[in-house]
Amino acid sequence: MMQQFEAIQKVGKENVDAALKSFGAASKGLQAIAVESSDYTKKSFDQGTAMVEKLVAVKTIDKAIELQSDFAKSAYEGFVAQATKIGELYTAMAKDAFKPFEAVIAKATPSAK
């Protein structure tokens, strides 16, 4: 009876350790995503402000349309690149958060080896 209690206690401790490691990995991943999003927001705002300054200084409609088209293309490309980067960060975070549970799952399912 005592051996079973110790075995259950050991499994419980391993699960708690895995959960804490997973939480730490998720926390680091979310922090990286927040920093990246904040940097992108600042960069995007600065680019938008610079665009407005350039737009105010133009003398012709043709130049204004050209500036606006270039800005829209650049903003779209930047958004797609940022979305890809954020997606990669989420993927890495999920992998890192799941990693502590791999050993626990492997122990629980011996046929999976």
C-alpha cells in the first residue's frame, strides 16, 4: 500500500513539475510575442507619421497617389511579414510549452515507444 502511495505521489510531483515548466515556457513565449507586437506597432506608427508628413508636402495629386500606393504596398508587405513572424513565435511557444509533457506522456503510454 505504501509503495502505491509513493508511486502516485511521484507521478503527481512529475505532473506538477511538467506543468510549471510548461507555464514558464508559455510565459516566455507570450512575453516575446508582446515585445514583438509592441515593436511592430511603434514601427508602424512611425511609418504612418512619416507618410502623412510626406503627403502634406506634395504639390500634385499624381505624386500623392504614388506616395499612397507605395505606402500601402509597403504596409501590406510589413503586415504579412509580421503575421508570419508572430505565427512562428506562437508555434515555437506551443512546442516549448508541450515539451515538458512529452516525458510524462511517454511514461504513461509504453506502447508509444
